[in-house]
Amino acid sequence: MSDNLQNNIIIQTLQAVNELYGAVLPESQVFLQETRKEFDGQITVVVFPFTRYSKKTPEQTGQEIGEYLQQRLPQISSFNTVKGFLNISLNDAYWANLLYTQIIHKAYGTFPTNSQTVMVEYSSPNTNKPLHLGHIRNNLLGYSVAEILKAAGYTVIKANLVNDRGIHICKSMLAWQKFGNGETPESTGLKGDHLVGNYYVIFDQVYKEEIKALVAAGQTEEEAKKNAPLIKEAQLMLQRWEAGDHAVISLWKTMNSWVYAGFAETYRNLGVDFDQYYYESDTYLLGKDIIEEGLAKGVFFRKPDGSVWIDLTADGLDEKLVLRGDGTSVYITQDLGTAQHKYDQYHMDQSIYVVGNEQDYHFKVLFLILEKLGKSWAKGLYHLSYGMVDLPSGKMKSREGTVVDADDLMAEMTETAKARTEELGKTADFPEEDKGRLYHMIGLGALKYFLLKVEPKKRLLFDPKESIDFQGHTGPFIQYTHARIQSVLTKASYKETSALKQPSSLGITEKDLLQALSNYPSIVKAAAQTYSPALIANYVFELAKLYNKFYHEESILKAEEEVTKQFRLTLSAATAAIIAKGMKLLGIEVPDRM
């Protein structure tokens, strides 16, 4: 429904209350909502708040306000009052005009640009192993939120902070150095991130054997973990890295280059991208100036051992270490410095961190510290926290037995889409080169939709086979609906035109579909405000369901009149466009044929 009409209903309702009952009310006292499906109408005015002024029953009040609105708004064809709800029906001319002007000529819901800049930081991988299932949810959430914000008119920067230094990186480097025999991605045929990840696993295996041997020799497990030769070598390598040792830095650059090439391939296959990369190797020393600033302001305090802390107990948290006694940084030191660095670079109004819910406490502390330091931009910081993704036991194999590899999962999804599609006989006449692209589109669409239709904070169970269902609450169902519409348009040789006439009458499903289409801008706006791709995902699913109901209840190609046929074709084209637009915000492609 158009914003103009909603605004007019609000204004006229206020005038009705004024003229009929002598009360002057603000706009906030008028509540509009979609009419419930069991009642006639499309938009409902809640009249309970007005009974204190009318001194009449809700039904009588609704009847009087309804008559007033119908006399002044020509779009209203009828109304009914159920208890305290005034249900308004809009005439066919309004709906036809909405299709031609609001939906088609306004590019299916576009937004004016605004002055706000938003950074969305997501992915944040470690360069010692490949991306996994948790990274997939992270990347999909971050990418989709960024696309939704862009659609809503914001200037958006997609950022990736790569964790490319630290003891975990040295573990992979040391294992390759000791056991790799000069292997490379080229010599093994492995993606670089997989090759490096294998050596991270090898390190862990050898390290555990060393611990076991030391424990057998009489050390406690804690002593053995500290004294194992391999971990000592890794710690020494980290010290040499931080000291700028040429050989260590050279090896680090070489192995990281392998990983980056592997990540780039995974990102391409997943369909996500970034505008700005940050590297921990560049940022890990940032933040020490902020610690000095905080000490000077009395925000931090120094303990006798020289370490620097902040006391957050009055805020319901605890004391937090922000700098070690030897002057070295802890993780939050770097995060404070990086936050300042990003703001100095872009002066964004909002900065969204897409990070799993195991870091909820960390971000509460980080944001609170920045506020206490007087950073005006700290109010714009937001942690988009999300739950873990679980898989049914035995459904997928993992390279290490504990983590589901992102590349393996995407390949498995494509194969599952292939098997399911061929089982249904949907691609028998497709050229071979088109089949592969379609299977990838369906498989990735199923994966993305399944992960994005659930609110981010919820932990979810992902079943690959359940996600590829052409009749369920799934991505493939929506993709199939889009392909069905394109098939109808192709058979009709449809060409969009603005010179269309209004049919003699419109059916209920046509009006329902038109109302759903008109809701698209408000759904995008709400999704942008709440950082929730789930709103888009569930809206598009409901739209696809409505179209299928319309498709089965109304004849399109064999409509009784040519004007009705053209109207329904235009309605179909508008639906396909909004399905495609909504799915694109989720990073999902929709096929024209399947």
C-alpha cells in the first residue's frame, strides 16, 4: 500500500475524531495495520483509543469514522467494523493504479540516498585454516545486511579484518617447515587454504604426542603443554616474526599468499565481496595510544605490576585487562585501536561487527570502553551477534572430523541440487553447460536461504537435503516460482507497457498480491533498521506463495478479456521483479528456467 494513502487515512482519521468528538490528537494515536485474512478489507484502523472521546462503543465509533473516511477518500469502496477494528476495502481502480504507478514506474521499490555511512565488518578469517560452516553464516549475514542497507539508501563499506598473525599462524608455518618437504598448492593440487590448514592439523597431532610423552615421563599435563618442544619452537617463531626476522617474514608472506588465493576462490563461489581489507599484522600494535589517553583521563588504572585495567563492575561487568605489565597488547587493545583507525578513515555513522555470540561479552566491554573514553562515534557501534549452525549427525563429512569445510559444503549442496533436480526430471532438455550453473544456483540458493530465513541470534540446525525442497519454505521453492513466472511471460511474448487499461474487476488473490508487492519498500526499510535478512527472506517466501495461489486460481494466458490478460501478465512481471530483487539482497540468484 502506498505511503500517500496511509498518510491520508491517518490525516482524515484525526480530522474525523476532531470534527465528530471534538478531540485534537497527534498522529501517533492512529494505528494502522493490515486487515486479518478472515475479514474483508486490506487496511485496518484501530479505533479503541478513540472511544474515550466518542463515549460510544467501539463498533459505533468505527462505523462513524468509517463513514467519514469513505466520504472523503475515493479509494475506499467499503468498510466493516469488527469490535474495535475498522477494516477498509480499497476499490479496483486504486489497485490498478498502484500496479502501474507505484510498482512499475517506481522501479519496484527504490530509496533515495541518505547522508549516513555504514561499515559492515564480516568474515574475519584466520589464515591458518580454510573457511568453515560458521564462516558461511557469518559471510552470508554480513553480505546480506550490507546489500539491504545499500538498497535502503545508505553508503556502505564492506570490511574484512583478516587474522593473519599470532601463535596459531606460526603453528601452521612451523609444521610446514618441519614436515612439508617443500609442498605447494601447485605441487599438491590443493587450494592454498586447505594445504595450510592440513599443516595446522599436523602441528596439533605432533604436539599432542609430545605432551603424551612428557606426561609419561612424569610431568603434569599443564607442565607438558608448556614444555613440549614444538610449542616452544612456535613461540620462538612468533618472537622472531615480531622482531622482523627476514626468513620468518618471507615464509609468512608465502604461506599467507596461498591462503588468500584459496579464500578468494571460496568468496567467489559463495558470492560475497569486500570493499576494504584490514590485516591484524598491520593493526595489532594499534591501541596503545588509546591506553595512554585513557590513563590520562582516569578511565584506566595501572596495577603495581605495570598492567593497565578498567573497572566495569559498576556497569555490571568486571575488571578488564587492557595492557599487559610488559607493555604488550591484549586482544581488546588492538580492537580499540582498530575501531579508532576505521573511524578516522571513513567517519562512518554506524559500524556493524558480524561476529558469533561467543563474543557477546567482548563487544559489550569494547563498546562501553569507547563510550567512557568519550568517543562520540561509539554510539554507532553494533554487534550483530549470531548463533552456531549445527548439522544432523552423519549428513556431511568434515576434513578434520570436527569442522565442516565451506568448500566441501558448497560442493555437497551443488551435488544434492543436481540429484534432486534430475530425480524430478526438471532439466532433461537443458544443455550440459547450463545444467552445472543451474545446480550451483539451486544448491547455493538453498544453503543461503536456509541460513538467512532464521533470525541471526537463533542457533539453527541445517539439513542440506531438507533445504532443497521445491515445495517447502526453501530457496528452491522461491527460485522455481520465479522460473514459473518467466515461463508464463515467455509463452505470452509479454512486453511491458504503460498503456494498459483497468480490468472490469479484480479478484481477491490479485488484490492480495498487489498489497504484498506494495509492502516491499517497508520490508526493506524494516530489515535495514533491524539488520535482519530474515525479514526479506520470509517476505519473499510469502510473496511466492501468494503468486502460486494466484496462478492456480486465476487464468492468465486464457483470461476472458485481453485487458485482464495483460493486467495479470503485468502483475506477474512485477512479482518476478520483486522476487528477484528481494533474493538478490540475500545474495541469491533466481533462474529464468528450471
